Amino acid sequence: MTRGIRVVNVVLAILFALIGITLIIRAPESHTTDVAYRVGQVIGTSVVLAPLITVFYLTWRALSANSTVGAVKTARIANIIATVVTILFFSAVAVFASTSFSIRHLLVILIFALPFMLNVMVLGKKRAEFDRATGTPKSEPAPASETIGTGETGDRANVPRHVPAPAVSAEPVAVSQGKKTSSNYFVRHWRGELSLGISYWVNGSILAGIVPIALIGALAPMVKDSHSLRWMSFLILSFMLFSVIAWFWSIVGIWRSAGQHVARGGKAGWANAAKAMVVLGLVAMAARLATNIVPQVKEFALIAIGNDPIGSIKINVATNGLSVIIVGALREGSAAEIRKILDAAPGAKTLVLNSNGGRLLEARQIARIVQNRHLDTYVEDQCVSACTYVFLAGRERAATPNARIGFHQPSFPGYDAVAERSATQEMLDVYRTAGLPEAFVQRIGRTPPEDMWYPSRDELIDAHVITRVSLGGEIATSGLWLHSKQEFMLQMKSIPLYQAIEKRFPGTINEAVERGWAVKERGGSDADIMNAMRNVNAELYPKLLKTADTAVLESYIKLMVDELLAARAVSGEACARLLASQLDITKTLPKELGEREQQFLMQALATPPRTEMELPDAAQVRQAMQSVAAGMPQGYINVIANTKSYSDRPELVCGAMIAFYQGIEALPPRERVVALQGLFQR
């Protein structure tokens, strides 16, 4: 069996060498002239395959007829390490590639680990043979025929006639400076007592190179599961510390072994080459410490001690208990806190999001909570970066037209290009699983971490990111900031626009507060409260326009046309609400229109009312209105004549009002003044 296993190791070594050569020779056409790609390909292939080939070579040498105890011991340790690494690596790959671990995955792992396991078994038998050949068990007395029959007693009487010569170990014995050779493999490497080949390839490549990579593979499934971010930070910090210690242990041992390589009969060229690689490794590690490791250690350390630096989060239950409102960054511990609050609010059906993103692990866990509880998600302000994970998990996903939903590549301090690509690919896979179109996903993948892509409302709807457009104010959040009527009154009096309204129409603030507070006491939504207050303002418009000059009236008509056009672009319902003074334009219409309306009101309130006006007679007004109607379809004329009869057809009412106001704008200046005065001041 030993001879067969030895042949198998030779075949495997040659096979992997051929595979490596093939991978190096064959490259994509786009990279055939790329020197950097070629160098990286050679290094990468060597780092992966060279340790495996080394293990097979060490086994082949250890199973030869003239091998030594040291060679067998080294080969056995190398195979044990290779077995552990293979099992860890392919277990991680299996978990990543599938949501469950099956018998098929176990068979694949066993197939790849089998050669190393067989090597361990055969090398164990080889070591046992050496033990039997070099000593007699203490429990068995030496045969009388093998002793010197001199009649002497004591030790000399039992001296064996043929004392076997002690086996000469292939490994050097370090006796300089009073040190004895240690039986501990790791200590021997640290002292440089192992051969240069073992120190460099087995310990430097496998123990300090592949084992940490395998540990990453073992940690990755835990990150995907529901472990806390804080615990994961502790775990990652421990791994990083282990990796740095393993690296330092490996290079010290390689350097010391290289220093003794010539004395052991090795060539100086290999020793110098090994030292040169150690120096290059030190330079590379210094660069990694500055650009990758130190920033990551700092970030993970802050997370681990519960001081996540990305910001704070506030989580509240809406006044009516039907929603849970999240404001801020999805920091460490957010998922656990949200789960706790949802448990205490069993009637909650919607998760309201106002977040600039945060930790992807927390976002994944919150998204899982949303899916398991069949919650809706809702955005009025913003939901960007990691927050979109949570938004897309909603059963129904609603957002206002002005809500900012943004996407970009993920980032983390100290990430290199490889880590960023891996994290980006994982994020894109999450979006694909959520059902987003591939073109949309690819657009996200092209948006760098320092930038943000805000798709238009139509793009969000087409990609099925949004399933319903909201006109805002659906959530009852007033109880979170309205603690008393007196506080409400003070807030209203601090608003410049209401100060101007109160100056022109005393008592307005008190009336608005009374109506809004009454709705709040009944448990109304934010939209209900604001509509009650807007009705007070709507009642002031006729009073304001009745004594306004012509410039104010013309500004009002232009503003109404632009707002109606913008509202109709949202929906017929938005247009109807605007006409009824029940639309929150800050959440539905372009920002500049909201600013224009506020400027118009401030200007109109500051303009002294006209007390003496010469108004047109009824005949003049009728003639001006007939001119407006002449340019309108009969259906629109019917709507203008009796708007209430068409309340169930908001799109038609909206179109008729836009046509009517545009008709007034199109009149000659004199007729336009007559129409405006007849409309607002008679």
C-alpha cells in the first residue's frame, strides 16, 4: 500500500503542476499583453498550488526506502494541516454556494480531503515502523542469548550484545548557546531549526497563508446568519490578530532557517532568495497595515465596544400604534432594538424609514424581520444605501414623489479593491434576489461608494422598487413632537409665514392650532392634522386676493398653473387634493414650487390691500370669460360650470382647471385684468 500511495502522490503533484502551468499559459485574450495581470496570475497560481504540490512531494519523499523519522514527521504534519484546511475551505464554499448543507456537499469535501487523510494514515504506519526498529519496549526484558555471559551482575551483565546505532535525524540539533532542540513543532520553526523548504512552503504558505484564508471562509457563513455585529467584530478582530501573529511567526522562522541553511549543507542562493522574500513581505505588510489593517481594526474595535461611529438611530412607535418609525443610521444593534420594539407593538403593520444607510449586516437582519412579519415599508424623506435592503423587503413599498431612494456600492474603512468587488457582488446578488431588473442592478454596480444614484420616480416604479406612490402624511407621528397645545402654539408662532399671516389676519394661528389639535386628539394622521390647518389658510386666500393688485393676481394664476401641471404629473388624485388645499406640496411637488408658493404668500401678505378699486361690470367679465371658454373643449366648460358633479373624475377636473387658468393667461392684458378681477374680486 505504501508504494501505491507514493505513486499516487507523484501523480497528484505532476497533475497540479500541469494545471498551474495551464492556468498561467492560458489567459483571456484581453489580458494576453497585460504584464501586471500576468505577474499577478503567476503569483496567485503559485500561492495556491505550490503548497499542495509541496505536500505531495514531502509525502513521496517520506515514503521512500531511505527516508528519516524527521521527514515522516514533517510530511505527516503537512498532511494534517492540508486536511483541516481542505475541510474548512470546501465547507465554506458549500455554505456560500447553497442555502443548505447536503450529503452531496459532504461527499465533495471527503473526495478532496481523501488523499491527505490517506497520507496521514500511511505516514502514521511508517512512523510506527521506525519506532519498532529503533527501540525495545521497556516492559520486555532482553533475551538471555543477546547478553554477555560473564557472570557479572548489574548493568554490565545486561548490556546487549548488538546495540543498534541511534538513528540520525535529518533535522539539525540546535545546541549553540546552551539551547536544546525542542519537540514542539512551532517552537522549532521559530528558532529556525526546520529546513528552509519546510519553513518557507509549509509554514509560510500553508499555516500563515492558506489557514487564515480558510478561517475567513469559515467565518463568512456566520456573517450571513443572524449573529450580532458586535460579536462578529470581536471575532474578526481576533482573527486579524491571529493572522498578524501567524505571519510574524512565519517570517521570523523563515529568516532564521535561511540563516542556518548553508550550515546544513544548503545552497546560499536559496537562503538569500528566502531572505529577499521576507524583506518584500515586510514592505507589503507595512503598506497593508497603513491602508487596510489599521483602519479596519479601528472600525471593528469601535463597533465591538458598542461605539459604532456611523451615527445614531431613533426608533419610535406611531401615535396610533400602526407603524414603527426609524430615523437615522442602521448602526450596530439596530436589528435587535427594532425586533424588541416590534414585539411590544403587535399592531404595527408598517416600517417607516428615514435613513442614510448603515451596516449591511444590520440591514439584512432588519429586512429578514420585515419579511417574516409581512410588514409594509414607507418612505417620505430618504432611504439610501443599506436602508434599501429594508425597503425592498416590504410587502407593499410606498414612497412619496419627493422621497430620495438611493443606491451605490458598499464601502468599509480599509477595504482594498478585491474586498470592495466581493462586497459589491454580494450586494448586487441581494438586489437580484429582491427581483430588481438586471439593468437596474448593473447601474447600481457602476455607482462608486462615494457617489449616490437616485433613480427617478418612473425608474423606481418600472423596476418594482416602489409598488405604490403616496401623497404623504400617512403616518401618525404628531404625538412624537406635539406634547401639548401650548407647545404647538409656540411652534406655529416661530414660523415666519404664520407670523406674516397673523399680522395680516389676527387670530389665524390660534384657529389653525385649535383645528389641528382637535384632529390630533382623535388620533388622526399627519395628513389629517395638516389638512385641518391648511383649510384655515385656504379660507384666507379669497380675502387676500380680493384686495390684491393685478400683479399679485397674475402671479397667483401662474403659480396655480405650474402647480396643477406638476400635480397632474404625479396623479389625478394629487391634482384634486391640490385644488381642495389638501396636498402637502413639500412631499409631492418639485422643491422650487414650494419655495415659489411661500415667496408668493410672503409678497402678497406684505403688499398693502387696495381699498379703492374700480371693478369691471358684469358684462365685461362675461365677455372675458366667453373669450376664455372659446379656446376650451365643451367637456371642460361643463366641468368648470359644475365642478362638484365631476368629483369622481379628478383627472378631468384637473385638466379643465389647467385649461381654464391657461386661457386666462392667454388673454390680452386688458381682458386678463378684467377676468382676474371678475374671478377673485367681485
